[in-house]
Amino acid sequence: MTPRTTRADRLAHPTTRDAVQAVAEAHGACLHPVQLRRINTDTGQTDQILIPCGATLASKCLPCAERVKVLRAAQCAEGWHLDTEPIPESPAPDEVQAM
Ligand SMILES: [Zn+2]
């Protein structure tokens, strides 16, 4: 027989949602993955895939924000940033514009 508990006792336990979120954060998994449907155009077979949300704000998704922060730091350390602003040259005017 299940022991009797009060409503306050039951509410003091973490919910399944809280437990799943804590496990996902502990393993660095995305908290709000985006579900996409991938269709093989040759066979017509569809697959459901989950991709990370890619959020850059920790308030939205802490694991994705940390992952993006580490990636940006590595890119800056490797010199992926530009030293000057790229300004494209304007094309020469065509006949109509020249008139
Ligand atoms: Zn995420």
C-alpha cells in the first residue's frame, strides 16, 4: 500500500520536466531542440531529426550558449576575424545608367 502523503510533500518533489532538464544541462545537450523532417527524394522515406537550437543567450539555452561561446573564442584565437571591413567595389555603370 502506498503511504499517504500530503499535497505539500508531493509538490516538494522535482517534476519529471525539471529532472530531464537537469540531466540535459549536465551532459551539455540542447534544452530546446528543433525537430526537422528530412525526406529522401529517391525513396520517399521521411526521418525526424532533432538539431540543437543554437541559441547564443544563456537565458534561452545554457548548453547551446556555452557551445557557441567556446566556438567563437576558438575562431577568434585562430584569426577568423577580419582586420578591415570588406567594402565591395561598385560595378561600372551600364549603357542605360550612363545615359
Ligand atoms: Zn539549445
